[in-house]
Amino acid sequence: MNKFINENLLKMNTEEFLSNIRKAFNEVFSNGNIEKINLMKYLSEEKWKNIKKCGLLLPFLPEKFGGRKNNQFEIQEVLRIAGNYGVPITLRTGIEGALVLQPLVEYGNQEQIEKGLEMIFNGEGGGLGITEPNTSGSAIAKEMQSYYEYIDENTIHVKADKYWQGNSQSDFLLVAAKEKKDEKISKIISLILVPREYITYDVLNSEGLKAVRYAVNHIDANIPAKNVIKLSESKANCLREFQNIFIRSRLQLVGMTHGIMEFIVKNIIKFARKEIVFVQNELNEIKNTYEISKIMYNYTCNNISPEKSVADKLMEANILKTLATEYTYKAAQIAQKLLGAKGFETGHPMSNAAIDFRPFTIFEGPNDMLYAEIYDQFSRATASEKKDGIRINKNSTIYERFLSDKRFKKFENTFINNIINESNELIKFLKNHTLNEINQVKKVFVGKILARLFLLLQSESDNVIKFLMRDIRKDIIDFEYNE
């Protein structure tokens, strides 16, 4: 299955392999070539193929299918390295690796996998078709209207409209759709490998990320039934597997955001007027967000594995996705402000960083929605607790639940615990509110506090601790304002 993969790339150790990836990017984005590349337009497919041929996507591909040995660090590193060359570069890497290649090999059969990998490694790759024009947010699985219907045992008819898909107009889309039987659309979601010839599209004129092809994709065609990729035969398992695609993607997304943070830090140091005192203050803000980014990056590298299920990591995935994107977007906004007029010149390395990055706070779930979900996951018994017969008392305080939740206790840190306990404002807040009094609006602010506490417990820098405690105080004020 690795007929299109250079065997030498599989023999390299991690250091050699990652050095080879950097070399591939440097050849495309070197000082002599960068002037010829406009990241407000689409990067040529020839250049993408050259980078992919150097192994860009191999860490996402399991060894049994011709990829590298399972190594989460390598996955994170290729995303981080790509982020050093701009937001669209790492986003496309993440789309093809985490949202296309990983689901394809996880759920596809051998024929489907071979067909998909051929287009990924030797062609223009593909995208994942989930979002629809009339559905959004957490209800997307419930409200999804795309369907497929068996015409005969060898043919299905697919009717779908998919909205804002990155890598639109590529060789194929993995399209999420429900089976239609007897004029009724079932609740079981499958993925369908739909080649480009069955898709028509309306190109979307996005404000940013113009280097990632976005479109509304229309499918109304008969295609081979063998292209249906079953996530599961049961509704419950199917929705769980559908969710797992995004849990893993969110956990890995910090590779992208950390690379972009490095891109911001590297460039703002070149251009900012550091002799101005307040500018130095703003640079310190960026530095602190970068240190927080490192905590999240290390969490994924050390706690996630490509071959292990992530079904039990929904809260953690939502924490990383929200805070990684919130803090990176904040850094991009500060950087653009510090650049002044230069920050709005077309072609400047930093001119489109903020507008390109803003969608990261929206896709795969808007951050405010995910903060509310963080609270929901926190206030419910985990799978492990249910197995042990533990039930969560809704009359207990947030503080009591915080002390009992092993997802926080695993980072037991006496020094940090002392800081938390010495913060009268925080402890008073956690002890004064019970789980059963938190309404839909308050969930967002409590979710933010819990997310920052999760990172605070992993912090070692005094500046980062102070930075996170400051933001927690702001969240408490927002909570109280909405009482």
C-alpha cells in the first residue's frame, strides 16, 4: 500500500525526518522564492506535491498502511513546522492529515483506503464535507440533511450541499451523510468518498484564508455504493465515532496554533519598536501567550497517541481548542496593532495573520459553545467514574467537583494548589456556586475558568501563572455581571 511513498522516508529517525520536512518547506519558502508566493492566493499544487513527497503527511498514516511508526510528537511537529510559514500552510496540512487521512484509514476498507491515499499522495488530496448552509454548531449531526439512497446494490444516489469546506475543488471530499430508506432519513451518519467529477461548487470569496480553497459543494449524483464508509451500524456508536474525529482533530490542532504562535513571535520581533515602553508591555503579552501555547503543545505530545482512542478526552480536547485559538488570535491581533500601517499592507508577512486566524475560533465549534461544553463535561460523571459507580451530586459546589475530578488531579502540584487556595477571590467563587445553579450563559464563563485552571495546574513560570490568574479574575467578573 506504500507504492507511492519513498521508502527512505520510513527509515529515517525522527530527527532526520523532521529535518527533511524543514528542508522541503525552506526550498519553497526560501528568501529567493517567497517573493513569488502570495499567500492571499492559492499555493500551487505542484509546490504542495513536492512538500508532500518529502513526507509531510506520513506521520498521520499508520505504519501498516505505509506510514511512519506511531508517533504523536511527529504529527505535532509537522503541523508546527508548517505553521512557521503561515496560517494557510498549516491549516491545509491539518485538513489533509487530521480531517481526511486519519478518518479514511480509521474507517475505510482496503479498497477505499488505497483509492483515497492515491489521490492524497499523488494528487491534490481531499477535504472533509460536514458543515451545511442551514446547520451549524453542536446540532449539526442532528440537523444534517445530506443523504444517500441505494438505487441498487452497486449504486447510491447522493444529495448533499456542503458549506465552507477547506480543500474544496481538490480530488475528492469525504462527505458526511445519512442513509435514506423508505422516504425517511435515518440518524446513522456515514462518510462517502466522493471524487471531484461528481461535485459542482460555488467558490466562496472569503475575507481571509484565501490560500485555502473554500466553496459551497453541491452533490446530486449517482455514485458507486462501494464508496460508502461506515462509521458504525448503530446510531449511538456512529455518533460517538463521528464525534471522535473532531476530538482527535482538536487535540492535534495545537500543533497548528503553536507553529503560528512561533510565526507571530519570530516576525513581530523583527518589526516592532521595542524601545517604546508600552510596546514592550504588549510584546510581553505575546510572550506569555506563547508560553501558554507551549504547555498545550506539550500536553498533546505527552498524553495523546495515534493508535489509542481519544473518546475519553472530550473535555481536554475542547480546552485545548478554545484556549489555543483564543490566545493565538489575541497574539495575532496585538502583533497587527504593533505593526501600525505596515500591518495592513498586502504582502507584508504579518498583514493577514489575524484575519486568517480568526476562523480558528469558529470552526469545529465556536469557542463560546465549546466553553459551555467544557462545563457540561466537568459537571457529569466521566466514563471511568460511571464504571466505578460514582455519581455527581448536582448540589455539590464547583470546588468540590474540582477536587474530585481526576482530570485535574493528575497534574497534582502542591505549589500551584497553594496559589489557587491563597486566591481568596477564586476559592470564594468556586465554593459559592453549586453545579445545579449554572445556567446556559454562566456555563460559558465557568468553562473558561475551568479551562484556564487546567493549564494553570501544568504551569511552571511565575509570569504565566500570574497571566492565567488575571484572566480567571476577568472571567469571574464576566460571570458576576451576568447574574
